[in-house]
Amino acid sequence: MIEIMNDQRVFLNHGPIQMVLDISSKGLKESKIAIDVANRVMEQFEKMLVYINEAKSKNIESEIPDHYPEVLKKMMHAVRLVGDISYTPLAAVAGSFSEFALERAIEQGAGRVIINNGGDIALRDIEGNQILVGIPLTNDPSGKRIEIAITDSMGIRGICTSGFGGRSFTKGVADKAVALGYSASVADVCATFIGNETNVDDRSIVRALADEIDSGTDLTGQLITLSVNGLSRESKLRALLNGYYAMEKLYNKNIIIGGVVMVGEDVMTIPDHIAVIKN
């Protein structure tokens, strides 16, 4: 389903894809471009279904075949770049679709593009305007939030979020793990990596095998977090530091431009100035 919203943004609801396409040029919304891009995204999704086994495989080929759908190639490249062999290309799927949509919109002459695929965002403004991104710290949208002001010169093309309580499984306890990347595909898998690294041993954490919860998961045989009740202060800080060290590793390798990790009300960022917390 493709729907034009009241503010001329376009909403795409197709299978697992729930994408908002905010596309404009010189201050005017370009809903026609957005609709065309949404159709291209649906075409890519249908092509991807043919290669679902490859998308779930940890054995990524050294040479990615040219005939693979473009989104699948993005997914594979992103996971390979992070270098964790426990991940499949599906770790980058949402961000890769956002990235694909962003590129198609820019090709058609859009000047400002924000693609939000369930919280995995691809964005760019080539007209010299700032994009202000807000990420709630709690489930209360009127509460505290992280704000990140982005200009095109920063090179940030993707902002993706993982963590406990999100749409996808996590092995950690972070409420938010945010990766700022040169692309949304890479930011997606990096956010997942950072969130997973906030794992700690604590009696308050309930875990289960991923395939016991979802028989179609690509995390077969791996433990995921089901609930966290009364995590100790020591465990919160250890989890936070584990997430920070994961961000630092990716940042020092120039894989991400920055990141944010939050456990409870405690927040750490890299670099220090990349985000501010607003009430």
C-alpha cells in the first residue's frame, strides 16, 4: 500500500517494510518522486524474496554476484565491512532499503530526502539546509530526547537504531544503540552490533533462543533478550561501557562517524559533541 499523507509525505506499507518517504526540492514536497521511489522499493523487495536463503546465510561470497538485487548487495557489503562472521546480511536489511530509496530520490532530482524505514533512516540535504534528528530516550515522546544536527558536509547518510524493545531481536540490554554512518546500510548493522555488545550477566535478564521465538529468524541457536527487570546499577554501567567500547572500535576504524548508546537514563556518545540531550 502506498498512501500520500496530509503533509505530502508518502507512506509505504509492503510486507515487513513500513517506510515514510519525506522528499522535497527547493522547499516543496515531491510526492510524485516519492511514489515512484516507493514502487521501486517494492520491486526490490519482490526480487529479494528469490534470494532469501542467501540473505539468511552467514557465508557471504567473496565476490558478490552482479545479478543479485541491489539491496541484497548493499546488505552483504555492510555486514562484511563490520567483520563479525556471526551476522547474516539481514542485519542490514532495513537500512539498505532506506539507502536504496534515498539514492533513487536523489537521482530524480530531489534536494532533501529523509527516508525512515521503521527507525532506520537514510537522509541527505544537498541544498545546504540542516536536518535535525530527534531520538526519544523513553517511550514518552514528550520526554527527554537525543538531538543530532546534520549538515551535508558531515557525510552522515544513515542514522539507525537498535536496542531492547525494538522491532528486531537484540542480545544486549541497551535501550538505544544508535549508529551514524556514511550509509544507512552500514549504520544498520553497526547499530545492531553496538546493541548486542551491551550484553551482561545479570539475574534480572530473561533470555531465550531466537528460533524458539521466531522459527524464521536468521539467529538460529543464538540467545536473545526477552525481558530486563531490575537491572543492577553495576550491570547497567558495565553494559553501557561495553556498548561504548563497541562504538569506539567502529569509530576508530572509520566505519561509523559517531554513535550513541543508552542504558536506562545513562547515555554515552562518540565523539562527545555529536549529540545533545533535550528535555
